[in-house]
Amino acid sequence: MASKTGVEYPNIPSILALIGGVLIVVVDVFLLTVALVILPHLNYTNFIPPQGYTGSPGNLVSGFVGALAVFGMICGVIVALSAVLLRLKPGHRQTWGILVLVFSILSFFGFGGFIVGAVLGIVGAVMTLRWKPAQAPTTMPER
């Protein structure tokens, strides 16, 4: 697929990776909001805290969920940015494809956009790495 400037780029893979990156970021923003607003107010009376811990169980869970959400958000931003750069600089498609693949896989640790975002990123990255520009038709020289 050629753009108006005549430079060819992987259109479908970059769109899939961009959607995946945006889903990862949106889900992790939601989870970070939950971790900051709802989880600190949880109270569980049978909670036995670790030695030396004096906070509530909600604060403990909030810290873990918040840290994972921030990690996932960073991964999602890198996936989305790599997908945009794939469209802008298609000559470096291998680099952008590898970045999308690695950070889509890592985003599973940060909840991965409810799995859908990470899977879309992985599919877009694999399609990017397999994509090759169309060859220009060669003409036979006249004798």
C-alpha cells in the first residue's frame, strides 16, 4: 500500500499495533485509578500483616496493583509510539516491530490491556516483521 508520498509502509500491522498499545494504556490508566481511589479503602478484619507492616490490606494491594499498572502503562506507550513511528519511518520497520513485540509481551505483567491489547500488539509486530515492500515491476531493456 503506497501513501501519497510514494513511500510504502505496513498499514494493517501498524494499525493493529497502535490499537493494541492504546488498549494497554487505557486499561492501565483504569487500573491505576482503581489502585489509587478504591483499593486503599478496603478493610479486611482477618488480615494478618507481614512482620513490621502497620498499614491496611488495601494499601498493600494498592501498591502492588499501582506498580504493575504503571509498568503496563509504560509498555503501552512504547508500543503505541513504536506503531506511530512504524508509519512515519518504515525503513526501520524491523526495529519498530521488535520494540512492539517485546513490549507487548512485557505488558502481560502489567495486565496487558485485558489480554486483547497485548495480543493485538503481538499480531501487529509479527505481521510487521514478516512484511516486505512490494517490488517495483522491472522492465526488460530494449535491444
